[in-house]
Amino acid sequence: MATVGMIANATTQSLLWGNLLDRYRKPVEFVAVGELLAGVGHFFMVAGYMLFLGMNQLIIAGYVIIFSLGGIEVFWSMSNVGWSALVSELTEVDERKKLMGQFSIIGGFGGIGGAILGGTLYDSGGFANGSIFNIAALVMIFSSFIVYFAIHLNKEGESSRSNDNVDSENYPLSNLPSKLRTVYLSFILALVFINFGRNSIAVITSLFLEDPTGFNATGMDIGIYSNVRSIANMIAGLAVGSVVAKSDDKRVMMTGIVFSIVGIIWIAVSPNFSLALLAAFLTGASEVIIGASSYSIVASLAPQEYRGRLFAYYNTTFFLSWGIAATLIAGPIADILIGQGFSNADAYRGSFIAAIVLVIIGVVVLVVAFRYARKIEPPNTDDATLEPESQGIKLE
């Protein structure tokens, strides 16, 4: 289910919306239209799967949801790349990590509230009657109008939607300075391994928690685990948005990666469910720390003329990691080990080990990228990021 939607999202961001955003530079409209179309798409999805539920065609109804969500992601990804470019456009270098941390606090509240509301609706028949999706769709549509009518001023008081005088030429990526391109591609490759590793076990973690050979957790226990993760998102967001907002992006990102590795190790060796909640906290905090610091680094690297495409590739490393990594790596490893006679819990632990290996490979690539970046940074600077304009790099 995750793979279809994330492939659709990542593909359209990289090949379609990123290019169009660089050409028209209308991030507000991209966010608003993307959210609006995604919301409307959910209504069609509900009508489709309810039709087959009424015919007791449960498998077909399931596939209707899977491929409908894939189609929705085609347009929802328009919003994803729009947000990335919009935040970069309206902030300074030293503000971005702080703002992304503050977003995570709001997201933490949303995660907790959404889990409670979604669970309540599901228990009361919200899936069969479609209300669990219809309410989400209404929120998306409402938010699209808020974005369009509220986000219209940049720092100079000029309309962010009035870019009619901006040159709409879409510069080829080959025009990027070679050193900048090398640093960016190395950084993206590192993110592929890091995100594929830590996110490949997202679904398997819940299976591990509830399995009798694991912690035999109840639905309420898994809800607690999820909420601890959301609380960690909020605490980490508060920290990133305040006390570490001015810290070195590279060091902050490395801290987040260490949290992720320790969290994965801990859930694999934790003796009981209560102590396993520490893993939920560590992995939840790492999500925010890695997301905020890596965004700040890419925002500093990406010239305005290329932000749509460069952020699309950046977002791809996150979106694809939720589906493909689990489908091609974590899931098969667990299935193979179970087939060889291992208990379910030990098989899932094998997937955790594979995840750690991927993250460590990503760290090695990341260190190489950071070292190369330092070679083209100006001397005697304490800045943690590589701002192209500050390196004397000019776009042709």
C-alpha cells in the first residue's frame, strides 16, 4: 500500500512538479491546488471502495484504496514540493531549521489528535461509512483555502503570488556549478541510505510489538507507542526551534542519525514493552532532527532557479523510503528468516539489523559529502551550511 503511493508521489515530484515549479515559481498555488485536488480525490476513493464493500468484494475494495491513494499522491505531491520551496523562499538561512522544528511541534499535536480521532471513527464504523476519509478530505480542502488566501506576503510585503516579472526560463541542471552539484548529489545519496534504513522498519515495528513472540502488545499499547513518538516529535521540534536553532546543521543532523541508530538497536534488544518506549522516543526525535537539519542544508545549497527540482529529489529520499525500502529490504528479510524457522520476533530483529547497516552506510557517504563541502566553503567561516552565493558561484 505504501509503495504505490510513494512511487507516485516521488515520481511526479521529480519529473513533473519540480520542473513546473521552477518554471512558474508559484509555490503558494502549488500547495493550495495540491491540497484541494487531494481532498477531492478522497471523496472519489471513498465512493469507489464503498461500492465494492457493498458487494462484499473486500479484496477489490482494498486495491481500490491502494491505487486511488496512488492517484491522489500524484496531485498531493504538488503540495509537497510547493511547501519545500515556499519555506525556503520566505526564510533566511538561520531561520529554516528553527521553523521546521516549530512545524514539527504542530505536527506532533496533529499526530496525537489524528490517531485519537481516527481510532474513534474506525471503532464506530468510520471506515465502512467513509467518514474517516471524508473528514480528512474536508480538512485538506479547508486548508487549501487558508494557504491560498493567507500566505500572500513575503518579508518585503510583496505578494508571493505576483511573480509575473520573474524570468520563467527553466535552467537545465547541467548549468549548476560542478562542485555544488557533486556536494548535492553526495548528500542526496547519503539521505537515500539513511532514510531507507530508518523508515524501512516503520510497518514491521508494529508487527514486532504485537507479535506473541515479541512484546504481545495490545492495540492500546501500540497507540501509546505511537503517541510517545509524537511527543518526541514535539519535544525535538521545540529544541530544534529554540536552543539548537543556531547550531551547526551538520552536527545537528549527525545527532539525529545517532538517535535513530540507538533507537533501532534498543527496540531490538529491549527486554519489555515499557522500556521499548525509549526506542519510540529516540526514533521520534530523530525524525524531526534529521528532517529539519537536512532541509536547512538543502535549502542553503539550492539556488532559487533550481529549488523546485532539487527539493523534489530531496523529498523523494523520504517518500520512497516508507514503501520501497520495506517492500524490497525489510519485508523480504523477515519473511526469509521466518521461512528458515526463526521466530517472528527474531526475524523482525533481522530486519532491524539490516536497517542499521543501511543507516551506517549513509553516514559514511554523508561524512564524505561534508568533507567535500568544506573544500569549497570560504575560509574562516563558522557557517555550517554551504550557501552557493557565498562561494562566489554564479549561475549562467
